[in-house]
Amino acid sequence: MSGERSLEQVKAEILRRAGRNSPLEHITPEDAQEAAAALTSLDRDHWAEVWCTIGLRHEARGDALQQQGAAAGAAGAAWFLAYANCRTGRYPVASTPGKMAAYQHSLRCFRKAACSFNPPLQVVEFPCAGQRLTGYLQVPAGCVRPPVVIHWGGVDGWKEDRQRNSEILHGHGFATLTMDMPGTGENPVGYMTPDAERTFSAAIDWLSNRDDVDGSRIGVWGGSFGGYWAAKLAHVESARISAAVIQGGNVHHGFQRAWLEPALTRTASTYLLGPASLLDARSWVLGASTLEEVLSQAPQLSLKDQGLLDGPCAPLLAVNGKRDDQAPIDDVYILQEHGVPKSVRVYPEGGHMGRTPGMKERVIAELIAQWLEDTIIR
């Protein structure tokens, strides 16, 4: 399969993934059927409009429930469905006016839905080199200064999309801070900006000065294209973090032309809209306009070529599927081949992020949370 999926192929994928698989795990079958029936093309703004029509209807229902004095959970559930649909409207990235509007709708609806989250979600800001970064902090009730995990996603999974993993981490005794990686969401720092990892260092600074979490016990977890930053932080912030997880991320081989060119044009077929859409999304995040620009820029991200892999490193877990067509399994192996020993979990039949046919995605998140608990708490 090459390029974009056809409209009919995308519709089939929407129906197949709804309620089960990323990025539609929170979409109901009924909403998926309505969206599939309404889509007449894969035009980006039309895509956003179709999903937002559904999402804004859920938002209005949540608003009405609140006005009627319904329990916060009922309104919150409606607002969460609103967020999920509007988030799908901005997927994979907010690269057009319609998709940017969908993103703003998803932010608003997510923060409305957060009224029913347990533990409560705090929208927080912290400084970074003269700018302000936004994150979501949750501290489980009854935990006195718990350790905290900072976690984030990739090109299309932003901080609002990490709630499932936050809930799992809370069950393992952690507070959580979710944030957007450079180049996405509300993070004003570009992915290719030199020392862009300072956005995460700023979060570590901020957490270290709080009295409701233990800033001396911090874990980091980056998913997909954001996994790169977790591997980098494990090396450059080895003295300040207790553990790091790279799940489905690139380290060296995934930034080379030999891998990237076929992946972004032909082989990354598990992406919802096809490999050409993955190219569009990564180009947007990297600030590139063409495939050639991506191929020329990406190699400078290599942690091997930056000379980091043989230096100090915090305890590091690398997780991925052997069949991943978005991040090569060789980038898990290269971590093993350099520096101190690492922990690794390879899913032999798994694709991107380790996702394996017939296995629920949360199984992998539970494994990661358990490793973080064993490494940081026990």
C-alpha cells in the first residue's frame, strides 16, 4: 500500500478501530458510523467539520446536563465524547484552519470533561526560557508527596490523549504530569529547535520545587515520535530522573534516509490515513515542507551521532513491536549496543508501539507502569 488510503478504505478503518484502537479508542460505534456516512472526501477541513459536528453536539448535551443539575459524571461523559470526536477532527495535526478550530474545540471539551476526573486534573503553567508551558497535573488522593511521571505522545497524540495512561500510573502510586512534546499542541518550542529538550527540563525544575509531589523521584515516558525525547532525557538528564521509557520511538536508524523514505511513502500502512498522511504530520511537526526537507533534517536528531549513547544514562526501558513500520526495531537494539545495560520488551508480532493483534493496548501500558513502579518506588 502506498500514499493515502482511499476514502472507502479510511471509512472501513474508522468502523474497525472505533472503541478499540488508536486514534479512535474513545469513539463510539454509533459516532463512527455517523462520521463514515457523512465523509464525502478526505479533504482536511471537511474531515474536521464532520467530526466536530458530532463532537459539538455532545458538548451541547453536556452543557444541558450541567444546567439541569445532573451529576458531574453525566455531563463529564458527554464532554469527553465531545473531546474525542473533536480530537479526531484535528487528527493527525492542526495543519489547516478547520483542523485548528477542531483542536481548540477539543481543548475546551477536554477541560470541561476534567471536572469529573479522579484524581482532579489541574491545568498548570511553568516557565521555560522566557516562555510559558502548559501541562496537566494529577496527584492521587491520600498519597503524600508521591513520585511523578512526566509523559507525552508523538506527532498526533497530544497531552489530552494520555488520560488512559495517567489513570494506569495513578494506580501504581504515581502523580502524573502530561505535556506536549516540542512541535505539538501548546508547546511553543519547535521539534528541530536546538536543545528543545529544555521544555522537559523546565518541567523537572518546576516539579522539584513543589511540595505535593516528590521532585527527587521523577520518571519520563515518551510515546511514538515523542519517544525520542525520553531516550534523550535519559542521557542528558540522567542525574535528575529516576527512570525513562521510550515506547515506539526513534533513536538513530529511524532518522536515516534508508528507513524514512520508504516508511513515509510506502510502508507505514498502519497509520489511519496511510503513509502519506504520516509524512504530512511529521513534516508539520518538523517544520518541513517536502519529503526531501524531512530526509535532510532528520539525521541531525540521531542520538548516536550526537555522541550521547555511550554516556551516563538513567534506567531506561525500550518498548516496541518487531514489526513496527513507523519506528524501526533496530532503534531498540542500538540502545542495547551502547552504554550501560537497558531494559527491553519487544513484542514479536507487534507493530507500532508494540500494539499486537488480539491484545488490548492497555496491557503494554500496564507493563510499563509496573516497570516504572519497580524501578522508582520499590
